Amino acid sequence: MAIHVGNSRPYLSRKVKKKLGLDLSDFIKQCKLEEDKDLLAFSDRSISEISTYLCFSSQSHFQKSFKDKYGITPLMFRKSELHQTQKE
């Protein structure tokens, strides 16, 4: 990411921390988890495929990160989203 915007990683990390109050790695993880929600709700990819697609180190790391952020597992989220869609 730093190379893409033409800066060093430490410089980019400091800028992200100053602007958003998050470490760069935390910001990236947050973005991944937002994308996860969309993929779980609007795609038929498996949880394993989503985990790999978004470059989590493992499926268990993905599931733990998701549950820590949203309070439910990715599977529970997907089921609740499907249930909501069927009601509408």
C-alpha cells in the first residue's frame, strides 16, 4: 500500500495514525471486515474462500476477528442476513 501511494511504510503508518487514530494494520483489518460483511451477505462464496480472498492468515483468525468486531460468527451473520432478505 505504501509503495502504491509513493511513501514509506513508516510514513504512511504515522499519517494513518494521526488522521484516523488507528494503526495501519488495524485500519486494514477494519476495511477487510467491512468487505467481509458484504461478501457474506451478497455472495455465495464459502467462509473459507472469503478468508483466503481477503488474505487473512487463517480461517480461524478471520472468524475470531469477525466475532471480536461484530459479536457474532461469520456464519451466524450470513444466516441472519439471509433471514432478513427472505423477510423483505
